[in-house]
Amino acid sequence: MLILPSGNRVYSGAAVELTRAELEIFGAAVLDGRISGVETATVGGVPYVTFGVDGGLSERDAALLGNLSSAYALFEFAGDLLRPVPLARLDRYDDDLVTILKYPGKTNEQFTKLLLNVTLLASAWAGELLTRRFRVLDPLCGRGTTVNQAMMYGFDAAGLDRDAKDFEAYQAFLTTWLKRKRIKHRVLESGPVRRERKVVGRRLRLEVAASREAHKAGDVQAVDVVSADTTRAGEFFRPASVDLVVADAPYGVQHGSRTADVLARDPLALLGAAVPGWARLLRPGGALGISWNTNVAGREAAARHLTDAGLVVLDEGPWRGLAHPVDQAIVRDVLVARKPG
């Protein structure tokens, strides 16, 4: 497998090892454990990830592996030659939906896709990756990188963020992008949310169809983004209504994490306050995936917040292989847990 080039030099350096871990997770979750011998190799001076597939690679296998976050091209060894294997991706929209936005602190879109993938693969519905319309919530959505990736996959996407400027920037981007691309959509709600005559947040709700044919068939995706504190997620989303919760926690370096009106540099305070509410939104069998800076919070301490909320942390084998540097001050890791049931 040839690795997708990344504009982020540091992430490019980690991409091969991250792909190895992600591939092993794919193999165990949706390829019946038939992936073996995952290694790295240099072919013609270019790094590849190599692996074997017991029984050969079926059309479904290739369709699944086409969604690996760093998959650029897949080849089959034919003697000393490489034969291309067609990859079918889930992507419903042009990739500028996830690449066009550039701003300080944006999460690398390849990592966003990896985080969404491994969270999905931990759920009870991993085998339905190609057919199920998952409902994804990013409770720390910023300017919508995860929301957009969920849209790319054809999923229903929801987000929550307390920063009003980020909400406004995302609303302006998405509505402009949909109009410019002439994508069929309908605004269901746009503006302040009031409870007992008080404004408690702002909300953008849309229905989006990937094509005219999809729109005619009623094949529409829901997009629902709220500007409010993440600890109040239960006020805007029903319990047990979400398949996946995916969050990239603030790193506590350039910016802090917020709980109520307190700015804290330690993301553990945020997880302690928010994870119980996030877990209540998950359906039984759903999964939660978070990434954070291990330089300001240890893995075991972060995992305790997930187990205290009744989730089962996946913490062996390739699930331990997703840590990687972001810059000199940040080493990012990933924790994934499933809700029993």
C-alpha cells in the first residue's frame, strides 16, 4: 500500500506506522483476522506498507481498505512487479470539503479520518461500514473537520462547540460550499436556541443530498451543529441517539480546554466533566474515540474517565500503536472505548 502524501511534514513521518496500526485494526474488525505479516518496505525508494491476506483480496475487502486514512494506492505483488488494485472509497463529495479550510490549530484531515475509522471499527456495527448510515457526534467540533469527514462518508453528522466564532466560521463555510457546489440541501434551523426565554446556544440544522438522484429518492443526510458548552450536550441531543462520538481534545499548549467558565490547561478536567454526558448519548454497542496530548495527561488517567463512564476501553495490540508526535510540545495518542450492549 502506497501512503498518501501529507502537507504536514511531521504527520508524514508518522503515517507509515499509523497505517500499520490502522490496517491491523481493520483486519481484526472487518476482515475476519485474515490480514497478516503487516510490515514496512521500501520499493523504488518509496515507503510502502506490505501485508498478506489469507484467501486473497475480495472486492469487498478492497472497498473496505480503500477507506484507510492514508491509503493512496494499493498494489498486488505479481512476481517482481506491482499490479494496481482498484480502490472504491465511500467519499460522496469532492475532497475540498475536508481540505479547503486552513486555519491555526486545525486537525490534520488524514488524522481526523483515522480517528473516525478506528472509532467506527470499535463499534458493534463495524461490519456495516460500507452500508450503514452511522450517526457521528463531535462534541468538540471546532470548525467542523470531523463533521465534514462524516459527511464525506455519507453519515449523519453532528457537532458541538462553545466557541461562537468557530461556529459562525463553520456555518459560513458549509452553507457557501453547498451553494457553490450546487448540492441539494435544505436549512431546517439556523439561529439562536431559546429555553425559558433565554438564549442557550445557536444551532444550524441541514438536510443534504449528495446528488439529485439521492434527493429524489429521499436519501438525505442530517447535519446538526450547535454552539454551546460540551458539558450540556444532553440538552441538545437525545440519550442513546448517536453511534459514534469522536473528539480531538484541546492540547493544552496553544489553547486550553474549558469546563463551565474555567479555562484549564489539563484536558483531564474536560474529560472528567464531559465524558459521562457523551457516554449517555451513545447507543449500546456504540463507540467513543478521543485524541489528546500525552504531555499534559497520561493514557491511564485519561482511560479511567472512560471506564468510570461505563465504557470498555480497547487497550491491547494495535490500539496501543496510534501515538505519534504533532510538534515539539505535543505527542498525540488515541483512546477508543465501546459502550456495552
